[in-house]
Amino acid sequence: MKSIFTLLALAFVFMLSHSANAQIQVELKLDRTLFVSHEPVTGTITIVNRAGQDLIFGDSNGMSWLDFTVTDGRGNLVIPVRNRLNERPVVLASGQSYEHKVTINRYYPMTSIGQYRVKANISFPQINRVFQSKTLSVQITEGQQIWNQIVGVPQGHPKAGTYREFSLMTYYHGARSKALYFRLKDSDSGLVFKTYPIGDYMSLRKPSYLIDQQNQLHVLHMTGPQRYKYTVISIDGDPVKQETLYEKDGNRPQLKSNDFGSVSIVGGFTEEDMSTPYEQKEFRRLSERPPGLPAI
């Protein structure tokens, strides 16, 4: 009797294996195919369950259900910097699809300039199978640096007394699309902490930048005709403020600092200013008259 149950179990696993093999679909889409070195290489994995039954994707024997195969331009395998991705388990009902955002170079170093090939691997422990996406090509390049400044980490910060380097770069995302990038790295070791775009870039006007008394970076750059973006970035490289501003009738926004090291925007218009009708800004209602004024 025991052998009969064993055979039935093996037959079930065999049928599940063939069904899943034909009906589990894995697709990897990258947000772009061109990335700046050290910028997050991001994308989305889509899994579609056509196996006719619910499936569970989870860790097995310390191995994650998701990993990647990454090779460099010479075909050499890129070794992950972590042993596992620590992805949470996923229960996928029959007929359901699941989208999962990924940052590939969080685990697989892709900092060298050149081309890489990437595919996603989805492990299915119930039938001891791995399903793979199609292989995609990724080009890693470098932006054109336009400014950099070394600053000290202020007192009260866990890394106080060390030095960091702010950099601004420009990079073409396409034939006509250009972006302004920010990079933060350790000035002594050269270790890059963060690299990311802070907005579209129009080169009609050069970006302006100032550092305040807290060693925060303030950047104002043109993103389109009469349109600007104002960004404040912390000593840790995090954007703590971002605002769209506008130029009108020659009145354009500018960065200014005072004697105390504070940085602010003077001139220009906010989105709220641009959306408020002229009559509402220039004329007040009769009910808003200060009390005590003589009647007209």
C-alpha cells in the first residue's frame, strides 16, 4: 500500500512538472537599456501562473526563489555580492500574474563600463525546477561631470569628521533626452554611495548650486522652456526637497545665500502661483478689507 501512495505522489509531481514547465511564464523588463555607472539598474519581473493550480514560491534550503544570471562583455559570470536576495515568499493563484520590482545591481556588481547580459531565474522547489526569462542586454556608461565639491560630514552625524564628494553629471538617455545626475562618494576611498538622476536637463542655462551651513547641496537647473527644478540633497545623498519653479516675463528663480549660510530661492514662480488667476492675486474681496477703514 505504501508503495502505491509513493507511486501516486511521484506521478503527481511528474504531471505537475510537465504542466508547470509549459505554463509558468517569466518575463524580465528593464526600465532602460542604458544606465550610468553606479546608478540602480531597475526593472520588473512578471510571473504568470497558467499551471491550473495555486503555486508557492519561497526560499528552499537557504536559497531564494529569485536570482539572476549576469555576465559581462567578455562572457564572464558576475558573482553576487550577497549570498541570497531575501525575497519574501509569493503565493500565486491559478491564472494570476505577479509583478515584482527589482534592482539587479543591488546584488550583482555592474559598475565597470561596458555591456552586460542579464536574465532572471525563478526557482520552484515543489518540482525542483528553475524557470528563466529571456536574456536582456544592458549598457553601463558614464556621465559627463560638470561640477564636484568635497565637503565634511557635520558634527552630530555618525560619520562626523569624514569627507564626502558631491558631483553633478549630465547624461543623454536618448537622442534628445538629457538628464542631470547627482553622485555621492567617499572622498578618501572613492567608494560611491549613490548615483541617480534629479531631473531632465536643458542646457540653455547652466545649473546653479550652493552648499548651506549644514553641508546640504542646493541645485537649481532648467528642465524645459521657462521651467526649473529646485532640489535639496542631504549629506547622505538623499533628496530632502524637490520643487518645480517657473520663469515669466524675465522673472526667473535664482539661488541665493545669506551671511549665515542659509540658501533660498528668490524670484520665479511656483506651480501654485502659475495656477492662480491674476484677478485672485491682484484683487481682494470686499470682505477682506481691514476693519476700521471708512466705507467707500
